[in-house]
Amino acid sequence: MSSCLVTEKVQVPEEVNFPPSVVSAPDAFELGTSLDQIVTFDLATDGPQLELPIIVRDPNVDQELVYEVWVDFTGTNLGARIQEATPISAMGVLERSLTVRIPATELAPSEGAAQRSACRKVEVLVTSEFAGGNVRVPAEPADIAQAVWWVRVIDTESDDTQVTLDQCP
């Protein structure tokens, strides 16, 4: 039996943590949910939730990621986070498919509002880890991706389909 004794310091290259990125899934354009489209969600006919198919790209293929979903965040309203850090499993591949689901109740105007239509800003934040106690901040600087959709929420049942830009956050 032989053995080896290392007498010099061995340099092990440190793995670079590349930030993730978010792009629309290939079928998002046909579904009307691509990042480059204004999404329309009809409270009367589109079901219990808005579904946004995305692809998360991360060169660190063995790294676990997490994502959060925010609706109408303006800088101080921490209640705009509708989904806390949710894991995205490491899959050993560059691209990870994911469908983000936003309940219709999170998109609808508040109870008693004069209108049933609204403009909503939906954000998805992806990182390897959020900093403890710091909302929307990654544990490692610049290790974050953000995707933003503008959602035109209408209600064809109540014939409220007009959404103006002044309704957008």
C-alpha cells in the first residue's frame, strides 16, 4: 500500500457563482405571457390563477436556487410579496423550466373597489439565497435575476375591461 504526502499548498480554484437569468418559456408567446408582452388576465374566464411559464438559466448547474413572487411592489410595501422563497432544484442542466402561479385573488382589485379592472406589476426574483432579514436582497451581491410582467386585469363578466396607464403602480 502506498501513500502520498503533500508538502506544498495545493491551489483549488474557487467556483465562480454566476448570477441566474430569467427568460420566457418557448410557449409563453402563444399563451400571451411572454416577458415582452402586456399580459391580459380575465377574472371571469381565466381560472383561479395566472400562469407564467419561464426558464431560469444558471451556469452553476448544480446550485440550488430560490425565487420569490411580488405583485405591485413600490419600495416600501413588503406585503406585496405573495410567495416567499421557493426552491428551484438543481437539475444538472443550464435551463430549468418553471411555471409561476399567481392566484387571481392577488390580481383582483380590493374588495369594494369601484372598478374590477386593474394594472398589476408582477415580479419574479431568483437567486441562490436571499440575505436573512433583507427583503429582495441576495446573500451574495449581484447574484439575482429579476423578471417583470405588466398584467392587464379585466372582468368581462361585469363588462369592466378598460385599464388605463394611471392604474399601473
